[in-house]
Amino acid sequence: MTMDKSELVQKAKLAEQAERYDDMAAAMKAVTEQGHELSNEERNLLSVAYKNVVGARRSSWRVISSIEQKTERNEKKQQMGKEYREKIEAELQDICNDVLELLDKYLIPNATQPESKVFYLKMKGDYFRYLSEVASGDNKQTTVSNSQQAYQEAQS
């Protein structure tokens, strides 16, 4: 059964009230993939959903990274921490890449209002910044550069 846009938006609002942000994000992703320009309300629902979904992973990542540093003398605990951190990193990267794809494929191209375009470009900068927080080496340089580029584009 395929839901129409208004049903998906209603589902996202319900998920928000229940603090089920993964469900909220999935509903708003489906709205976005219908290819229409989002209203301010829909745009804000999408933003809140993903901000909470990614925020939970960022917080988890910081906690595990901190624990990992404190268990340097215990190899087994450190290995367990490393594996868990990498699992969280993979989730975080998947979420950020999902958002960046929505932005590049639907949201930025469909934005007719300057305010919306700026909002989406800032969002793009934010999600590249979140990727850079868990990246290393060349990947870190690329994500930082992409983030700065999106922020600069939003300002112009």
C-alpha cells in the first residue's frame, strides 16, 4: 500500500510525537522522493527528523570514542570499543549520505524560493561536517572542503 503525501506527512508528525525519529525520517524521505518541492512545514519535518537521527549517532560516537581512549591498557575492551565505534560510524555515514543524496537529487534542484535554497545548502554543509567528524585522512579533507563549499554557496 503506497501512502500519498498527506498521509506520509501525518505519519511523520505522529512519529515525531512518539520520538521515533527513524520512522519520521523514513516518512519524510518518501515525501521528498515524490519529487515535489517541500512546503516550509515539510522542510522543517525533514530537517528535525534527520537532525535527531544523526544527532543520536553523533552522541553515541563521542561517548564510545571517549571510552575507547580510557581503555587503552585493556586490548580486548579497546577492540570491542573500536568495533562498536566503527558500526556507529557506518550508520552515521549512511544517514548523512542519504540526506546528501536527497539534497542533491531533489531538494536543491526543486527549490524555487531563495530561502529554501539557502536552507538546503546550509543543511548540505551540516551533513558534510557531520561526515568530517568521523572521517580520517583524505576523506576528512574532502568532507571538510565539501562542507565549506556548501556553506559558502549558501551565503552567496
